[in-house]
Amino acid sequence: MSASERVVVVLGGAGTVGSGIVKSLLGKGFQVAVISRDGNRLEKLKNFVPESSRDHLHTLIGDVGSEDGAEEAKGALLKSVGKVTDVVSSLGFSWWQGGPPHTQTLKELHWVLETLLLSTFTSWKAFFPLVKDNPDSSYTFITGGAGERLLMPGTGFLTLGAAGALAFCQVVREEYPEVPCKLNEVKINMGVATPERLGLGYVSHLEVGEAVASLVEKRSTSHTVLCVNSATDLKTLILEGKI
């Protein structure tokens, strides 16, 4: 199956990490679909990608953060593009630095968990059945290191939500050990930013996008956690589709 015949849904594709993935997938000739609640973010994404590849970008306003919303978005997407061959889940990279836990409300914790964990579950529940039985398909989770350590004082709720996402990815791999589709997690243990905002310990979302696009394209590994700890790891993933 050629790249132009494959339709990749990038969940969170209108965000910083996701937009880099979308641009790289389009550059490789894939059809790419992005769902967002915010039409303005989708317009910004359209303007971000090269004009020559916009015909391969399919955008849809929808909410994958609830079971009903995710199912509705899936139905609308299938009606529009006909099929889904690959999924990249780049949800849950929202920054949170609200302060020590004792100063926060339960409502705030609910919001963080909804953003980082629950939307990962509801979107997976809707889209995983579309690809799980196809050996030529893939489902890739994008996670980070915040779930294993406190990034700085005041980020405790971020750590809680991110840890839940890491655990969910592990559960999926182990609950479905023989699923035919390529099921992987790319764990980025660095900050990700746009080129103009790069700092020490950060990598460009464009480099991350190239690495994830290579993984999707090559389909050379499955049921693997690909840990990215340096720019060198990203380059290896770009060249080989695995680390």
C-alpha cells in the first residue's frame, strides 16, 4: 500500500507536537486527518503545512474527549475519507504548573486527567477497532517523561495525568500482545517546542514529526516503547524507523 493510499488520523494534530507530525506525514505523501474542537486551530494548521500538500489534509471539528464525541467524530471522518489505516495519538502534552496539590481543587485534577488520560482512552476506544486487525496498519502513542518524575515544583498534577497515560499505554500493549497492527509508544524524555522557542533540553517538533512519520512509514517494529532521550535518538528513529 502506497503512502497516498494510507489515511493517518493524528489525534492532537493541531497542537505543537501533533502539528510537526502532521507536516512530516504530509511530506511523505500520506493522507492525514486531524480532529479538533477549535476551528481556529485547524485553520492555523492548514496555514502551517505547505500549500502543495493541503489537498491531503482532512480536518474535522469534533471532540474525541468523550465516548459519544469520539464515536461521532469517527463516523463523520469515515464518511469523509472512507477509511483509516493508521492512528497517531499525540494527546496529553498540555503544560500544567498550577501549584502544590494542597492548593488545587478536585475540579482541577479532573480537568488534568481528562486532558492527559481520559481523552487518550476515549479516542483509542473509538479508533483502535479500525486498525487493530490489519497487519499493514499502526497505532502509535506519543508520551513523555513527566509521568515518571516531577518536572519542577507546582507540576504535580501534570505528573499524575502523564503517569496515567504511561500506564494506559502499557496496559494496551500487554492486553493485546498478538494484535496484528503495529502498536508502539514513542516516549519523548525532552521538551518539545517550535524552532523559534527551542531551549536547553528541548527538541524541535519538526524533528519529532520526522521521527514519528518514519516509524509509521516503515512499520518495522511493534509492541515497543521507543524512548527518545537525545537528538541522536531522534535521528536514528528518522533513519531506521526504530531505536
